[in-house]
Amino acid sequence: MIRETINPDNEAHWLELRSKDVTSSEAAALFNLSPYCTKAELWYRKKQNDMVELESTDRMRWGNRLESVIAHGIAEDNGWTIKPKKEYMRLPEYRAGASFDFSLMAGNDTEFGLLEIKNVDGLQYKNKWIIENDVIEAPPQIELQVQHQLLVSGLPFAYIGALIGGNQVVIIKRDRDQDIIDRIKGELNLFWMSIEESTPPPFDFKNDIDLISRLHGYAEPGTVGVATDRIAELAEVYRSASEEMKRAEEKKDAAKAELLTLIGAAEKVKGFDFTISSGLVGPTKVSYERSGYRQFKINWRKMA
């Protein structure tokens, strides 16, 4: 199996390399297990060769800043030798690519693997990670990310090193799981074949609304379509859901109004398992340019 190792010139070059492959951070989308990207979204992204630049958030910036500190702390505690692994590796046969956090040497520097660092919020750890007795599993997207990295790198094992809530370290060793790797390779083959044949996967209508809105963002002026039975059925679902939302909003507004009369001028109210914040927000002038969009509205005829 041919492996390519590339040292990106800069971030733009790195993004260009990633656009041509399914990367380890995207592997879970092949199985529709990614919280960040559906399989259909990944398909259209790769079909159009889009270079996706993730919008930087405070969590991401601090995660990047703390990554090295967490890694070196874990290495020190466990007697490991680590170094940043900055190269981009890929398998041309599968168009699979991966970037890495750190390479790791353990066992008196005789064992070579990977160290994947995660800075995890305590609530996310409680809700998203599987913890049973002494067995801990990371969320599916992380477990698949690591196996994808082992596929691309050819290395035998990786450690997931997670700092939980800023003060608890969790370390999980993951050996190369050939069954999972074979499934990833199979999904990669099917995925790129579907790209070549221009046969996108079915939409996940619950999670692909933004993608579908972009793909169907144009309306031909003056055209009129004829409703099918399915269109009529969905229009009724849409109307029913809209009415439920309206009733829910009215109920919420009424609860807010009564709450304001009860809390009076208090800026904050503390309950047993909740806190109400109701401070002042100062006036400000807001100015922005709105992008064009496709209007969507269903009008119902009033029946006599």
C-alpha cells in the first residue's frame, strides 16, 4: 500500500490537500455518525472540491493553545517521548488522508504510535462519552478518527489523551482494529465510486436542511409546478408543525410574562436546578447587509 507524506507549505496548502481526500476528522460522516457533517454534506463538499475553513471559535482557539500543554503533561506522567507530527499523510488508493497531533514513543522508546489530544467539557464528557465501570469509550466520531489515522499512518496503536473539565485526565489506548479499518476502506471505496458516478447519498432531511437550502436556493421566475400527493402530504405536516410552534411560542411568552411579574427587578434568580438571568442589555446600533435567499411560505385557502 502506497503512503504519501507531505509537509504542507502553509495552512492554505494544508486545506487544499484535505479537500482531495476523506480525512480522519471526516471519517465518521461516511457512517452518518459525525455531529459536524452528514454523509450527503461530505459528498457535495468532495464533489465540488471545496476547501472548508472551519470558523474559529473561543473553544477551538483555546483547545489549540492548550493542546501542547496537555500532551506534554500526559507524556510526563506516563514516561512517554512525544513530538508534534505536523506532516499530512494520505493513501492515494483510497483517497484517505490524515493530520495528526503527536507521535508517541513508549516502552523505552521501542513502541511507536500516535497521541490524539482532546480538551473536553465536563458536561460533554458526562453526556457523550460511554463510561461503564473501568471501561471508557470516546464518542463514535473520535473512535473512528483514531482508526482512520491508524489506517493512513500504518502505525499499530494510538492513545486518546483527554483533559476533562480542566482537571481530570482520561487516557484510552486503541490498537489497530482491522475489522473497523476494513469497514472504513469499504466505505471509502463506495464513497469515491459514488462521486465518479454522480450518485449522491440520500438526504437526511432532519439534519441536511442547510445543505438542501443551498442546493435548491434558486427559483425560476414565472414557473408554476403542480402538487403531487407527497407534496400535499408534506404541506399538511408543515402547517401542523407551524401551528404547534405558534402554540408553543405563545405558551413560552405567557410563562415569560408571568415570570417577569414574579421576579420583579431581580437581575438573577436561583432555583434548585436552574438560574434565571434577566439583566439589562444596553442599546446599540446594528447595521448589516443581508444576503439574498429563497423565500418559502405555504398559503392555505380558507374553506367556505
